[in-house]
Amino acid sequence: MIDKLRGCWELFTVFFRIGLFTFGGGFAMMPLIEREVVEVRGWAKQDEILDIFALAQSVPGAIGINTAVFIGRRLYGLAGASAAIVGVITPSVIIILIIAHLFAQFQSNLYVTRAFSGVKASVIGLIAAAALRAARGAVRDRFGLVIAAAAFALSVFSSLSVVWVMVLGGLSGILYYRQRGAGK
């Protein structure tokens, strides 16, 4: 019981720090989550975190929150999921309450406006880094590269829902690898 309590506290503090130092939402959280969960804590392997990210993105809700729930539940069940989710959302709630209280002052402050412009640009870099790391682990052959390029093109240049892009990618993978396996 004490070990589970300590584990849940660790989950809370890890995800609290991730939530506190991440601007830009779940995709910007991915590099921090990956570093903490895989490299620092050893709670998951590299291929497992990619599967968790894929699953977290495929269900309704924010990817950062879903990832926290999956990791917390995997480690300590419902208590772990609860600790991780409370940890990841608490900093946002606190910051939103502060900003709401001081909104009029923040809105017209030139330094705050400039700071947020810089933060937005850094979020793009974080998302790009997460995408490159995910690509290294997920794209293992030419077929994977073709599917990744097609998914990118469909999501950028068409109005096709992300859900359908993922469904098409999954079906393509099933058909391709089934056909390839039948030829051996």
C-alpha cells in the first residue's frame, strides 16, 4: 500500500512538472513525456511509448491527458491514472485561474505578448522534435515511409478527418503486411 502511494505521488509530481513546463498542448508534451517515462523513469520502452502515444491520439480527449491516464493506469491502476491526470491538469488550471484574474493586464502588456510569440515558436520546434523521434521508431521500412508521407499529405492538404487518416493507415498496414506475409 505504501509503495503504491509513493508510486502515485511520483506519477503526480512527474506529470505536474510536465504540465507546468509545457506550453502548446499535448503534442508539445510528447518529448517531455517520452524523456521522463522512457529515459529517466524506465516506466516504458521506446516502442511502447510510441504505441501509447498512438493509442492516446486515437481516443477522444487531449493526447497529454490520455497519455498520462494510460501510463498511470498501467503502473498503478485506477489510483495511478487518477494521480497522473490530476498532476498533468493541475498546472493548467492554476495558470488559467491566474490569467483569468489578471486578463486585462496581460492582454495589453507588450512584454507578455512578445513572450507568448516566442513560446508559440518554440512549441513548433517541440512538436517537430516529437514527430522526428516518433518517425524514427515507427517508420521501419519503405512502406512505413510511404504511409507516413501519405498521412502527412492527407492531413495537410485535404479536409479528411485525422480519424480517417489513421483508419486508412491501419487498414493499409494490415493489408500490406498480410499480403507480404502470404508471399513468404
